[in-house]
Amino acid sequence: MTTTERGAELSDEVLHAVQKGQQIALEAVRRFVDTVNEALPPSAASTKRQEVIDSAFRMTDRLVAAQYEFIQKVVGSAAKSLSGEEGKGPEKA
């Protein structure tokens, strides 16, 4: 397998992991909002209810931002590694 092929495979693996993480985070937020809706119905204590929901969305936003930053670092590191390995001669099989 060439370096370029391995890089593409790694990219696919990272993308799949990111998508899975986002799906899990989205499902967690859905469950959280359902729980809040049961505990604090929309008509009751709407200010406190909204504060709790807003806090959950801020937490989710930070989680997604951290995940995005991590992926940028992984991709940057992989790009450096791949560009450093290209042209070094034949690969070992």
C-alpha cells in the first residue's frame, strides 16, 4: 500500500470516527432535552427550563469545537507525515 493510499484510508477512518462521534453527541442532546421536557414541562418554570437547555447546547457546542480542533490537528499531522514521506524512494511491502 502506498503512502497516498494509506493517507486516504486514514482519512476515511478519521471521518467515520468523527461522524460516529457527532451522531452520539446529537443523540445525547436529544435524550437530555427529552429528560428536561419530562422534568420541566414547557409551561412550568420556563426560565429555568430554558437555562438548562441553553447550558446543554453550550456544552455540546464546546464538545463539537474540541472535536473539530482535534481533527484539524490530526489532518495537519498526517499531511506533514505524508508530504515528508513522498519521494523517499520505493516503499517496503
